[in-house]
Amino acid sequence: MRYVSFSNTVYLIFMKKKTLSAIFLLVGTAVGSGLITLPMVLSQIGILKACGLMLLCTFVAYVSALARCELNLQSKCNFTLEDAGLHFSGKVAALLGNVCLKVLSFSLLSAYIYGLSAVFMPESVLLKIMIAVILFALFLFASSEILRINKYGCFILMGMVIATVMIAYTKINFTSLSFASDTVICSNMYVVLPILFTSFGFHGSLHSLTKFCNNDSKMIQKACLWGSSIAAGIYFIWYVSITLLLKGVQENSLDPLNVHEWLALLKSQIPGYLIEGLVVFTISTSMIGVGIALMDDLHRLADRCHLKCRPMPRRVLLSGLTILPAIIVALWIPEAFINVLSFSGCILAILAIMLPLFLLSKISGKLYFSVLNSGTWRIFLWIFSVGIIICECLHLLRSS
């Protein structure tokens, strides 16, 4: 019998807990707005096509996450994308990474504030401000404490998703539904791919992930694999059940609705308190993941600017800088939830795919993740990201 020391046992238990926290950092960041937007934007293209697109985005999210983490492992530093751009290429790549990360993070936070207010009072300015103040107070805590809160929030969220799905399936009349309709009648097809990719957008928190995993490549790969897979599984189950339920209520009812109207329709079939609680936990866990990544980035910026102040005043200042642009966008842009998330997909394609792939081309040594050695997959990722940008450009032209 192999002898395992007490210290080794404690270490293995600790590593499993740490890996679990890393996984749910990504799950909590990814599973958010997609629970609301995916049934809205994918409902009209047929379930098989929608699930196929989700499977494709899962693979892209996983491989592009490895590409992003590879940069940190190669540099032996917990770089933001801006730092990685400066290290591997130069100031232009660093500026592009910095701008993309800031724009993406502020855009997502503003969409989440708007989406959270839409659950209760979509037109209430006071409610949006209250949400921003609560988020500001949360970011005053240390990142490790916030991650612990986020992990438990993810468990509660998955429980609510399971409960909602179970209730939905008891009300679906399968005999009256075309289960996998191939008819494409969505009135706004251009937003489908950008919003779908945004739903898997945990990439802004990957520098926080590598820091949390202490640059352990095996732990990082497990976190990326299971984080993207669990997020995809939740989206698959949720999308199919909610789409079938609401299609049975009113054919083609999901496409023209705004967020508040869609939630009202969902509440007509599922207990309102369950839907409200699910949306609150969904968006809150996403805000935590995005907010932590942005706070880490702002801390690095403060260090480079030689900001000298005590820890708490510094966190107050940076927390305020994190929230202020987001609340301004949430207050001033109409229907900010869908429009901002669609725009975020375009920015995410640059941030999560294009720039990391470009920086990887500067590396000549052996890579930690073997899938990144494939030129075929790299070309596919380039094509996918260009497709997202084209879709968003067409959406902007159509909206103007």
C-alpha cells in the first residue's frame, strides 16, 4: 500500500478547492447575461442550429482562453493583455490591449447594471444608482473575499437554474412544438453571433485566473476546460427548456421583446420570485468576475503611475473609477442591455482572439498547451473573430 503523508493529503485537498474556486471564477463570469439574452436572440433560428452555435462558441472560448493564458505562462508574469502586448510586441499592441479591456469591462458592467434594474424597475434612475453604490461597496473588499462570495453565489445560481428548468419542463407540451425548426425568421440576425460569444466572455478575468493559480498550467487548463464546459452545459439546458416553454405560450413571441417584457412573459409561466432571484444572482456573479479583473487592471495602472496612498483610500478611488463610467452608460443609452452586449462581442473578438493570436505568433519556443500548435485552429479562430466583427458592423449600419 502506498503511504501518503498528512501534509500531502492536506496539499491535495487544498489544490482541489483552489481548482474549484478557479473553475467557478470563470463560470460565474461567463454565466450571466446569456441566461437572459440567449432565449431572446436565438429563439427564432431553431434549437439545433442554436445549440450548434453554442457548441462552436464553447470550443472557441476554451481555445482562446488557453491562448490568453499561454502569454502569461511564457512570460512567467501575471500580465494583463496590455502588459503582454508590451512584452511580446510593443507599445501599439499594449495600447490596443489596454483600450479593449477597459472598453469591454466598462461596457459589460453598464449592461449588467441596466439588466439588473430591468428585473424590477427598468426606467428607475434611482435603482440603477443604488446598484452601482452596492457594487462600489463590494469592490472595497479584498479579491480573495470577493471570490469566496462569488463561489457560493454560483452554487446558489445553479440551484435556481435547476429549479427553473424542472418547472419549465413540467409545463412544456412537446407534442405541439416543432422541436428543431430550421426556419430562420429572427428580425435581428446580426446580433446573434456577437451576443452569443459575449455570453462566454470570461476572458477579461484570465489574468486574475493565472495569478490565482500561481501560473500552474495544469490547473489553468482544467479551469478553462471545466469553466467553459459547465457554462455551456448551463446555457444548453436553460436555452432549450425556456425556449420550448415560451414558444408554447406564443409563437414568435420572444424576438421583438425588450428585457423587461421578456422577463414579464417568463414570470407568467415560472414563479416570479424564482425568476427575479435567478436574474439577480446571474448578473451579480458576472459583475463580480468582470469587476475583479478591472480592479486588478486599475491597481496595476496605479502602480505604474506611482500612486502613493494607503490601501483603503486607494481601493475607494479605484472602486469609484470602476463604477462611474459604467453607471453613466447605463443611465444614458436606451435599451443598453442588448445593444451594449452586442457591441461587447466585437470588442471581445479583438481582446480574446485576435490580439492573443498575434502575440502568440511572436513566440518561437515550446508552448504549454499543445492545441495552440495547430495552424488550422489558429486560422479558424481568426475567421471566427472576423465574422463577429462583420456581424456587429452590419448591426450598427442597420441600427443607424
